[in-house]
Amino acid sequence: MLSYFLTGNFKFPDGNLLDECIEKGFSMINVQGLTKYFHDFCAVDHVDFHIQQGEIVGLLGPNGAGKTTTLRILTGYLKPTSGSVKILDFDLMANPLGIKKRLGYLPESIPLYKTMLVYDFLLYVATIHGLVQPQLTDRMNEAVKVCGLRSVMHKPISELSKGFQQRLGLAHVLIHDPEILILDEPTSGLDPNQILEIRGLIREIGKKKTVILSTHILSEAEATCDRMMIIHNGGIVADGTPDSLKYQIDKQGSLNITLEKAQFSEVKSYLENIPGIYEIEKLPTEQNIPDSISLRIKGIGDVDMRRSVYAAIKEKDWTLLEMSLEKQSLENIFKDLTQEN
Amino acid sequence: MSTILSIWHREFKDYFVTPIAYLVIAIFLLVTGWFFFSTFFLKNQASLRDFFNLLPLTFSFVIPALTMRLLAEEFQQGSYELLITLPVKGRDIIIGKFLASFSVVVALLIPTLVYPLTVSYLGNLDWGPVIGGYIGALFLGGSFSALGLLTSSLTRNQIIAFILGSVICFALSLLDKMLVFIPHSILEVVQYLGAGYHFQNIAKGILDTRDILYFLSLIFIGLYLTSLTIQSRE
């Protein structure tokens, strides 16, 4: 209780001091054994991760996976049941105020004060961040410019479109030039043009800052993030760059072939003898070619089956209409990782 | 300090951007004006006693109407999440919001200064009790603001916050009028707990530290409990 009223004079390292901290090898965000229970429901279950300075990390997962809870803990809005969150080498729970000064958080629903004018709202946030003249004007101009808010400065927030509200939310996050940005579904509810705009903005910001964003749109994470963490049932089930995640699963890619003038049972019994193939299934046949069959062949591990399958086809003199290697898309990876059996 | 000021400024302005403050002030002036002046000429006395006698009761529903939105609305709209993730202490939020509603209480009392001015024009007004009455009104308004803020922190529903706040303020105002039902042994204790009793003391023109201490502790308890409920939300 007392600590609530008396807070220390912690200062977030800036400039050279920040570089020094990074040189010493501290991660920007270091999460260890993070667990959060709501009564007896476990929302986040022993999560560990490190995020380096300058990374754009996408937190992916189905609804209710624990994304928002994780982000809320990182912002200090929720207290974890157990586990620690360190920003550089500083415990978030011990220095909440100092860390909040260098952190920008945009909640999913962008709960802005509807009755305020855009200008008043930005000024309010800026003064709460302790900005004083002349930086105050500079920072406000900068945030307004980056987010393209100039034309709506004197409108009440309730009159803004969803896209402008989202931009205002981003401007409010950027106004104090934070080191860490935490964005909870920053593109939800926007039209495709606005989504592209916001993504571009995030990419731009992410050149210098550490950004964590949550989303359940995979293409978005692929387009914006350097790194993706897939979260499911409160735990991290995959972590890596979009490419590395794809590669991991590519090994289990499958081969689709379409043959003419062949019987499925015959083809199946013949191909099954080829080493490296462990499963063959029938796919729906193409309607316009009556005498054809389509198959999906799955191999073991990362064996390339194309050559051996082609050799078999040549030997049996089937007519090959189509052969394609099916690459796992992020969607499939996501589905595999997050679907209940 | 500057964060308290920013929060105070935002909240105070919000009262006047939305029609809340105007409505509440209008209703307050209508009610007090009517009850005061309807019997004023019958009594034929140059005093504001009737006005101040009624004040605890009018404040009991006027002030919770002002304070009900302070936190409940933020919880309801989710803007509390935005506020608390800014670098502000919970204490500053509470004090800023408290001062905002207290400022509206002051703004509400200023037009009533017309009453003593009119009365002093009509007759020989004793200014002592009037000044005492206004000082008492400030203390009373402060205490009720703190209690209203507390009830606003307990729920995300503004109506519930209002009703709860009114009930608490009414109970405190009426406590010293219900003393007939109270056993003699605890009579003094119960009387001391009533806000009406302390207010009337000050309104007589006597500034006693006991009364001032009572109101200050009421404000402190209200704000402290608010900070506890806010913390428990984390």
C-alpha cells in the first residue's frame, strides 16, 4: 500500500545509457515464467521470451489465446500471478512509473475520450507524459504529421471515423517518443487501404523502436513483423521469423499429382513401396477429365519425393497431368498449432 | 503535481463540454431557490438558515450526480486502461478527479451568493453565520465528492454509483435527525458521525476543529478507500 503512494525516482536509461545497456546484452524485454490466473482460469501459462531492441514482434493466436492478457501485463495494467517482466535490467513491477514513461500502449478497443477534441486529447496525453515547451509543440507536431491528423485537429473524437480514431490512438502512443510500443490488434476494424497505411506506419516506427503487436491476421504478421510468436492456450507454441516458421513445416510438405487412365488402388499399392512415402490419399477428381485421379502423397521428414514418384510414373506409363509440391502456408501452420484435436 | 493538474483540467472541462455541469447547477439552483424563497417572506427574517439547513439534503443527490461518472464511465468505456498505462500514479488520478468535482461544487455555490446579497439588501443580515455556512458547504461538498468518487470506483454502472452515493450521503445527512431511535448510551457517538450535525455547527458561525477534522477525515477515508478499490482491480 505504502509503495503505491511513495514511488522511487527511477529513470529509464536514455541515449548513451540505453546503448550501453544494449551493449551489455540486456534484452529490451525479458519475460520469465509469466503466469496469470483469473480466479481458476489460466490465461497465460509459464511464458518465457526475450525481445531485442528494434524488433517488430507479432503475437499471433486465436481469440482467447492469451494475447491481450500478455500485452496487458507488459504494460503494467495487469499484475501477473507469478513470473517476472524485465525491461532492460529493470523490473517492471518495481519501477512501473519510470517504465511507463518510455512505453506506449494502444488497447484493442482504442478507448479514447469521446467528448474531447483531438488537439485537447493529444495535449492532455503529452502533459501527463510530463512534456513541456518547447518539446511539447515539437512532439505534438511530429505525432500529428506521422499519423496524418492535421485535418481533424479541431474535431471532437466522437466524430472521427474508425480509421482516424486508430490513427489518433497511434499518435497518442507516439507522442512521448517511446522506446517500446505495444499495440493490441492495431488494424482491427479498418478497411484494406487503412490497414496498408497503418502497417506502413508500424514498419516505419519499427525501424527505430521495439514494437510488439498482436493480431490474428496471419498475412498481417507476415507483412509487418520480423518475428512471430504463436500463442495458444496461454503458452507459446512457435517462435521465429515468418520464413523460419514456414521452413520448419515445409519439411512435411506434400506432393499433389493428377494421373490419367489409372486406378487409384493400383497407383496406391505401387507407390506405397517407394521408400520415403508413408501416406497416400485420394483427392476429389477434376470434373472435366473423366478418367483421372488426384492424389496427395506425404513423405517422411524432408525427403524429396518428386524424382522417385516421377520414375514410378514413367515405368508404369501413366499419363501425368499435373504434379505440384504443396508448400505449407502460414495458415496451415497456424491451424496445426492452434487447433484442438 | 502537474499530472494532478492535467487530470483536474480534463475532468473539469469535461463537465462543461457535456451538459452535465449546467444541468446539475440549474437543478441545484432551482431546488434551493424554490425551497428557500417560498417560505422566506412568510418568516420575515433576514437569515439564510433555511438555505443552509436544506443544503446537506440537496447535496446528497446533487453531488453523487456529479461524481458518478468520474471512474464508472472510465471503467465502462475502457479508457481506464488507457489512463492507467500512462505514467500516472493512482493517487494523482484520484486527487485530480476529486478536485474536479469539488471545483464544480464551488462553481455551483457561487451563484447562490446572490441570496445573501439580496437578503442583506432587504434586511439586516448577520454575515457570521453566512460565511460559516459557506465554509461548511465547502467542507460538506468536499466530503460528499470524496464519497461519491468512492462509489463511482466500485462499479462500472453510473446509475448504481449514483444511487449508492446518494444513499450514503443521505444517511450521513439524516443521521443526527434520527437520534430519537438511538439508545441513549451511544447517542453521542452516532450524533458525532452525522455530517448534518457537523455542518450545522459550522453554519452557526462557529469554526471548531472537531467539525473540520470530521470533514477532513471523511475526505481522506473516501479517497483512501477509492485508491484501495482501484488497486484491487489490478
